[in-house]
Amino acid sequence: MRSRTARLTLSATAATLAAALGATTLSTPASAGPGDRKPGTHGHHQATAVRFATFNASLNRASSGELVRDLSTPDDAQAAAVAETIQRTDPDVLLINEFDYVEGGQAAELFRDNYLEVPHNGAPPVDYPYYYVAPVNTGVPSGLDLDNDGTVGGGNDAYGFGLFPGQYGMAVYSKYPIAIDDVRTFQRFLWKDMPGALLPDDPATAAPADWYSPAELDAFRLSSKSHWDIPIELPGRKPVHFLVSHPTPPTFDGTEDRNGTRNHDEIRLWADYVSGGRAAAYIYDDAGQHGGLGRGQDFVIAGDQNADPVDGDSVAAAIDQLLRHPRIQDPHPTSPGAVEQARLQGGANLTHRGPHAEDTADFADALPAEPGDPVNPGNLRVDYVLPSERLAPLGTGVFWPLAADPLFRLVGIYRFPASDHRLVWLDVRTSRARGR
Ligand SMILES: [Ca+2]
Ligand SMILES: [Ca+2]
Ligand SMILES: [Ca+2]
Ligand SMILES: [Ca+2]
């Protein structure tokens, strides 16, 4: 099943050659912006650094077929701003969250061909010979009344919130080969099969953990989109497992907190997966294979986890399952734009305890003026690129320029030209250079 859903393609010879020769030799200091990495270094040096990135790009649309229509011409202003953001930061391995899944990889190929491989405002094209897309749970009807509103149907009763199958999906692009036969997907793993799952409780009844009926739990998938383990083949070293997901926002629910608890356990799946051994023994993939990563396997966890370490609505310590995991490093990427915007936007941001510099998303900030007004989260750190313990970080950052920077036009303010999230990147050293 897992390789049938995969799509792997090769593009121009030049791109393939560049990918084969490796990425860049620049070791960007932690404080530097991604723009410091000059174009043209690809393919001219030994591979010593690889840039991983995550970007919730809001390349989702309101109806099935709309994204393909938008990407079929080079005229979509939002897709162009997303593409230029990617070109300016030039990741080698990239997860895009909120990219509608279209069978056959049509949307992923159109975005690559009509946007990524086309220069924007002087930013050079970026070539990804490899990509991966697969089905997700968003918008797939469950046939069950999952939100307990008395009727069956609509986005809230889908396996993951969405208005059509594939909405808010994911896409991975890579300059390096993907070990396609070793990709594992966890789209259909059932929440009830996680030991100690935080199954939500219906507060109106005495029975515990009964928001979902036994029949619903027999069908309820943990992953709101999917969880993918995508091994990336880097030169001169064993594959790095790119572990990608997009846990549900911990909001849009009631006191039962069914989305908050699901968000926590979606994050937990990767924590247990990289623990491996007995901690991961319960995990099974869509091909029926059990277990997690071995101790000797390197990985990078990427995605919009919809959880800030201290602020916002997520279940307490949800993201700490990753940030404080003994096998995971937190490189603390920052940007100057996040600090500037938190100050300019004020409101909920002024109540935050986490550092503004680490925010990765520009959410609504207005404080409730009277009881009943919405409680807005303010800007949060929700997008992460987290390396395993043996990968050496060479640099990291969030693409969020200052307002005076000409590239600020790519991020802007609400309603944003590209996305309410910012691209997060991380450079890691490959284990050894060629020739050693
Ligand atoms: Ca319902
Ligand atoms: Ca109950
Ligand atoms: Ca904001
Ligand atoms: Ca904040």
C-alpha cells in the first residue's frame, strides 16, 4: 500500500546532477538569515550541510479541484508568494503543510513545474527532483457522528476536519532521493490502540473517556492528516528519516477538549516512535508493520504541531513530549520579524510567557472586550524542525523579515500574501564529507 500511494519523479538532468553532487558547504551561523546562502553553490562542493524546512503554506482551497485549477497557470499570486519564500530560503528537504492532496501527485507536480521552477522577483528557481504525497484523513467521511451534534456528515465528522478528501494535506519535496520502498505511513492507526491514550470524556455522563462510543473508537484514526516516515538518502551516510505530520489544532471543540487531547497524542506518536523498542511496539503502519525507529537511526521531525511550548490552547506540555525528549534536540530558531510583529500587534502577545522571537505563526491577537468575545491566541511557536541527537545543527531560523526588509512583502500582515505561518529551516551537518 505504502509504495502504491507514492509518486516519485525525475526532472531535468541538471537538477538531478546538482542533487547528486550535494547541497551547500556554507555553515550558516544560528543568527544568520537564510538569504546568506548564496545561489550557485549547489553542486560545486562536497556535501557537508543539508537544509531541512517546514512551511504551513495555506495551499489548501475551498473545494476539490480548485488547487489544481489555481496551479495550472503561473498566475496565482498566493502560490507565487509561497514559491518565492521557498526559493529565498532554498531548503534541500521541505515539508509543506496545508497542501491539498490530489491523486497522482497532480497538484504537487503543477506547483513544482509552474511555480518552484520559475523565478520570482529575481529569486532563482529551485529544483526538486523528488517529492512524496499520499492520502490523508482530512475530509474523508467517517460515517459517524464524531462531534456529537446529532447528525452525521460535514467537516467535523470526517476522520480529520476537512470539507473534501485531501483538503489540508501534505507534500514533501527533496533534492535528495527518497527511499520510496522504506516509506512508512500511519494514516489508519487507531487512537484506541495507543496505550494510555487521552481519549476525551463526555462531561455530561458519569462514564469516563466516553466522548466517542466503542463503535466510534473502533474506527477513529489518531492522525488528523497522516504521519509519514520518509527516509531521505543523503550522500555518504545512512538515510535521515523525515518524520512529518500536522496534528489537529487544539481548538474548535468544547470542554471535552477532543481536539486538544488528539493533538497531544498525535505529537506523542512521534515521541514514542523515536523512543523505539518497547515504547513503540504498539505502533503499526498502514502496511501492518509494527514498531518504531532503531537507536542508530537519525531523523528530523518536521511540521506544524499546533502546540506552543507555553502559550496557546494546547494540552499542557504537549510539545514538550518532543522538545524534552532525550533523543531530540531543540535548536530554538528565531526571527527578528516575530519580535517586531508581537510588539506592533500587541493584545494577546503581551500576555505571552514564551519568547516572541521563537513565534512561527501570526494568529489573531485581539483580547476579549467583553465576556463571550473570542479568546485569540496571539502569535505562537507551532512549526518545528527538530533533529535527532546525533545530527549536528549548523544553523536554524524562521523566515520572518522585519517590516523594513523588501522581503517582508512575502509574509506581510493579515490577510497574508502567502500564509499565516512562517517557514522554519534547519541546517544539519551530514555525518561525513565525501572521500573520507
Ligand atoms: Ca455530527
Ligand atoms: Ca463521561
Ligand atoms: Ca497576530
Ligand atoms: Ca508568542
